[in-house]
Amino acid sequence: MNETVLQALDIMWKGMLGIFVALVVIMIFVWIMTKIGKKK
């Protein structure tokens, strides 16, 4: 039981980290696109 919970938590924090990284990448991409868009 305890080992299963630890495995689940291990998978969950990796998933949360992946989501967080994806959001940061999208935010940076949008920021760059707005910077490029304002110059035109």
C-alpha cells in the first residue's frame, strides 16, 4: 500500500512539473510574439 502511494506521488509530481514547464514555454512564446507584433 505505502509503496504504491509513493509511486503514485512520484508520477504525479513529474506530471505537474511537465504541465508547469509547458505553461512557461507557452508564456514565453506568447511574450515573444507580442514583442514581434508591436514592432510592425
